[in-house]
Amino acid sequence: MSTGTSAPPVRLAWTVHVPAGVWGVAQGAAAPVVALAAREHGASLGAAGLVVALAGLGQLIGDLPAGRLVSRFGERRSIIGAGVVAVVGVALCLVSWSVASLAVGVFLAGLSQAVWGLARQTYLAEAVPFARRARVMSTVAAMMRVGFFVGPILGAAAIVAVGTRGGFAVQLVAVCVTAVLMGRVPDVGRSPRASGSPDVAGAREAGLWRVVVEHRRLLRTLGLGAALMGLSRTARTVVLPLWADVLGVDAATTSLVFGASAALDVAVSIPAGYLMDRFGRRALAVPSLLVLAAGYLALPWAGGVASLTVVALVLGLGNGLSNGVIMTLGADVAPPAQRAEFFGAWRLMHDAGAFAGPLVVAGTALVAPLGAAALVVGAASAAGGAVLWRYVPVWAPWPRPTALLVAPPPLADEAVPR
């Protein structure tokens, strides 16, 4: 639960929501051109795929020190530092002269995304009261989705004008705008009084691994659910186009199918937060994974464009319903004295699952038909729904709402499974 003063909606709009949308534009503009740029530098198909994967790897590795950086230097300075890294990385992509230089730029952009995401989540957890937390965080995720939808359109216009690197040019401008806007985020969790507290000072010396040990029960239960949700979300970006290729669907039609899925995804993203605030986190966390599971399990029976579109819409619906779930759950259960470090561990769980999603599809497809890969991911999604049903707490345990309960609730790593 938030312990700080509620941030005004206007401040949130210009320091969190608008930057999230612009950052989404940056990601969307770069997404189609990274592999193409690698190919222009002479990379094979496999090597180009590895270069694309470096963004996710950079974000995964960035989760390790991100919590400590935010805890030590505060949200604002961490965001500014990450902005510098992001600008350097994207600029390197723009002027890259080899596969190696492009790979380094992509990796640096992924690193910066980890710090930006954690600093933003830490700020929102402190500045937004519990009653509005889910809708605010889901709005952030929805803005990123909208930006990602707009990004390729702007990137395409730049590509027509200057070639493949036009996508990186749009990304560079968007990253600069994002850094300027997010650099105005105040350090709401680092008041002088809190900084002088022995408990808080000691907590800030706690590294990621100490936090992992102290909250290992929470991370291996609720954190496992977050990892499975990450896997379920990202696997669809691989298995859908591959299944379309198996069916012989052309690239233009496949793109339209993706567009329809993305439109539904965005349409349900913002209401998802309001529903979580009204009916609880589990009311959306579990159904979202079950809907994704249904889509994956139905995919092997899609035999044409119409049925493929239906499956894509189901997956888009499930992904939209999951909007903001991970950020909100993490904010609910994070201990205030170790909030930033805990978010590092929490995001590491989700991002590890997200990074594993495409690998699970690819690995299964190497030894079995592609339909089997869809079934494996569907089973993992259903398992994630079961885990979240079992371990999502019915309240935010920090601070303890003793005035509303007969008995005090358990600690975060002993959250009641309701």
C-alpha cells in the first residue's frame, strides 16, 4: 500500500503515462527493423534472431542491479542515467557499421528499459494509493501498447524517406522525449526522515540476493505465477506467425491478423485496471491466463485464416486482461523498506519467463510438431492460472490493515491464498 502522498493526476500524466506511450512508440518503431538491419550487415537468419533477442536479455540482466541503483540513487537520477544509456544504445543502432555494433546497441537499450521500468514502478507504488493503484498501472501498460501500435506506422514513414535506419531514427527521438519527461519524476520514496531511519538504511544495503533469500517463499509461489504469465504473453508473438506460415498465409494477411489481435488487446487494457481495483487482483489475473491457455490449446485446430483470426483475438483478449497485473501485484506485496530491491527480484521472475517464452516454442518445435509447442505453452498458461488462484493475496499486506481485519494479515512472503 502506498505510504506517500498521492500524486496529482496531471503530474502522473506527464511524468508516467505520456512517457510510457512515447516509449512504446520507440519500441514499436524499432521492432520491425532490428532483424532487417542485422541482415543488411550480413547476419544469417539465426544470427539476426539472436540480435533481436539481445533486447530481452539486456532487460533480464538489467533487472539484477536495477533495484539497488534505484534504492541508492533514487528514481530521478536512475531514470536520467538509464536515459543516457538508452540514447547511446539507440544512437549506436542508428550508426551501426557491423552486426557486433548493432548487437551492443540493442543490448544497451534493453538494459535501460529494466531501470526505467523499475524506477517507474517504485514511484507509482509510493505515489498512488492502493484504491487507485491497479487502474493507474494498467493505464501505463495500456499507453505502452498504444505507443507500440503507433510506432511501426511512424517508423514505416521514416523508412520510406531514409531507408531501414529510419526506424532507429524514430526510436532515438522517442527515447530522448521519454528521458526528458521521465526525468521530472520526484524521489517520493527517499524523504530525509526515511533516509535516516536505521531500518531503511539497512534495507538499502540489502542487495538483490538478500531480498531473494528473505522473500524466497513469496518468489517461488506468487513469483512463479508471474514467470508463467511472462512466458504465456511472449510465446504468442512467436507461435502465431509460425502457425500462419504453416498454413501458408501470406505476410500481409498475417500482419492484419496481428493488427486485429493488438486492437482488441488495447481495447480491454484500460478497463482491466478498473476491474482489478473493483473486484480484486485475482479476478483478472486468473481469467487472463485461462483465456490465453484456451487460445494456445485451440491453435493446432486452426486450419485457415478465419479460425487463425479467432485464435489471435482470443490471445489478444487474454493479453489485454493481464494488463497491469504484474506491476500491481508487485506493488501490493513489496515491503516498503526494500521496495526497489524487491521489484528487481519480482521483475526478474517475470522477465525470465518472458525471455523463456520464445525459447520454449522454438525448443519444442525442434523435437515435435509446432502444434505440440502451442499445447505446451497452453498447459503452462493453465498452470500459471492455478498458481495465481492459489497464491494471489486478498489484500495488500504493507502496511497491515489491522483496522479492517479481526486478525492481522501475514507477511508478504506468507500472503493468504484466496
